[in-house]
Amino acid sequence: MNHPDFGHAFPCLCRIQRNEADRLARLERYSNLGVLRGVVFETLEPSGPGVSHEANARYDAALRAARAFAEAPDGSLLLTGGHGTGKTHLAAAAANRLMAQGHPVLFTFVPDLLDQLRGGYADDAELSHDEVFEQVKNVSVLVLDDIGAHNGTLWAEEKLFQVVNHRYLNGLPTILTSAVPLERLDGRLQSKLTDPRTAIVIDMGGSAKMRDAGLGSIPHAMERLTFDSFKPVGRARYRESRESLASALQVSRNFAKSPDGWLLLHGPSGSGKTHLAAAIANEQRDLGGDVFFAFVPELLDHLRYTFSPDSRIAYDELFDRIKQAPVLILDDFGSHSSTPWAKEKLYQIIVYRHHALLPTVITTGEVDEDLADPIVSRMMDERLVRSIKVLAPDYRTGRDPMESHENRGID
């Protein structure tokens, strides 16, 4: 009778459990996560076959940051990187963990959010612009997925800045993902999202999906092209041919172990240039390096496609990835259609990498060193470029380029 709880009603355990389940269900409905409701940290894969050590390390760092944010949400967490690197799943896993702990979370794809805000101006809108705007600005935890994928109008940039700035000033936890380089975002957004006092920024690297689709990855048929499978004698009957092959092999091996400067492999078709380029790519991949391997005509076709309105890959994103690749291999340079557009794109890639001193391998046919061409002049720059002329017989036909030279003795 004298107990302080006498006369008070308390829910039984089953009611507590039912209330907890109802609460989580309400939070999930509010969250807008859809099919991502089932994404949790425990089922995420931090690594995978064919992924470089660097990519795994970046993913592991992002996973740790997302887990830490979910346990103690504060400030902002920005995950950047190419499409398919796992940014959205990490953000969703963090959102689900936060909801399980009782935090209301709103997950929204940025272009969809902006469409919803625009639609809120209509008289028959289910939610007005102001209602949506206030909800996004003030929700306990906000996840903005794929910021930068929106149409960058002045109105859109202003709305995003208002949301981010409001949450920044009021210390409201925010998770953001972006597949575009930070420098392409509005300058005001950058300053808020990268403030070291409140923000954690994790760069997850290049695009896994584009690599899986073939662009930038080593073609399956070339995975067997290694230095060990390269025959430095082959069909060569002349001393000069054998010496050329041996020199090209040694220089390529050295480059693969420690990429530095440029390597230009030039010579007639079928002499083994592509084999050596693929061997460099395969060796770098095995060492954990990040290599972008491109057959130049296919690369240009893909760049042209990204101009299409229905392309899901931003042209600037792909172009920046090619220009900034840690190691770039351009195979069969010069076999492409020499349109002004193609020349301009290749010129921009070559100039950027030349100025930045980024390791680059180029295979091509004969090079006219006397040609007054800005691309050729950089490809033949002796301060940066190691040029190897491969004078080996065509492995398809057996024809030896040395046969046309006089005074060639057969050793």
C-alpha cells in the first residue's frame, strides 16, 4: 500500500515490445527509404573480387565513419566517390541504425526532393512547398543522396544551400552522398560541407560500376597478357628486332613496378605494344594500384554517348576520372576518327596529365616527330616521356619491319 508505484498503471512487456515495433514501423514509413529499409551494416560487403586494395581501404574508412556517425550523430558526414562505390548503401545503413535507436530520419534523393519542392507550388499539391521545406530543414536526421546530380539552376542551388545552411547553423545531423567532385558543387555548399569543425568527408574513389561495365577496366581477354607470357624473341629473326622487344619488355616491367612519368610504345601493328600495356595494367592491379585502361576509339565513343540526354553518367564526371586517373593507359592512340571534337578531347586529356606529371602509358603506330602538333610534342617530351620504338614482327602475319632495311644480318 505504501509503495510509490501503488495505483499506477504500467504497460506489460508484450505491450512494450508491440509499441517498439509500431514506433519503428512509423519511423520507417516516414524515412522514405523504400527498398533500402533492409540495408544494415552487418550485411554490407567491405570488399569484393577484382577490387583494388586502395578501393577496399577507402570503403573500410567510409564504413567506419558511417558506423560512428550512426552511434553518435553530430554535424555532417559527406561520402563522395563514383557511382557504385557503396555510398548510398552506407548512408542507408546509417539511417536504419539511427531509426532503430529512435531517431526520426528522412532519406531523400536530391533531384526528387527538388521536384517535390517545385510541385509544392501547385494548388493541388498534397504537401505545399513550405511544408516540405520545413520538414527537410528541421528533421532530426536528414540524408541527402546524390547531391550534385540535380539540374544546377540558380533556384535549385539556392534551395539546397538554404537546407544545408539551416542544418549547419542549428547543428542538425546530416548525411550526404555525392558522385561529383567537390569543386563542382556551389562554393557556399562546399564551405559548409567541408568545415573541419563540423564535417567529416570521406572520398571513396572512382566508379565501380563503370569499371564493372568495362570502361576503364582491363578487358577479360587481356587478363592473361602478362610479362611472363610475353615472348621477347617471338618471330624476330633480326638482332635489332630482338633487342627492341627485350628493351620494351624491361622498360615496361620497370614502369609497372613503379609508375612514374610517361611511357610511349610505338611501332607497327602486331608488334606486342598492347600486350605490354595490358601486362602493365595487370601487374599494377595485382599490386593494388588504380589503373584506367582504355582502347582509345571506344573511349571516345563513350565520351560522345555521355553527351546524350538519356545518359546516366555525367560527362564531366567521366572526363575528370580519365584525366585524374592514378595510372592511365591509352591503347591504340591514333586509330580513332580524327574529328575536331576527338582531337580536342584527347588534347585536353594529354595536356592535363602532362602538366600534372601523372603516370601515363600510350601505345600507337608510327609517330611523326616532325609534325607540328601539340599532342605529338607532349608525347615526345624527353623530360617526361620514355619513348620505345618496338620493331618486332607482326605476330599475326610474321612480317618483320626490319626486312625492308638493308644490311641486316640474321643472327
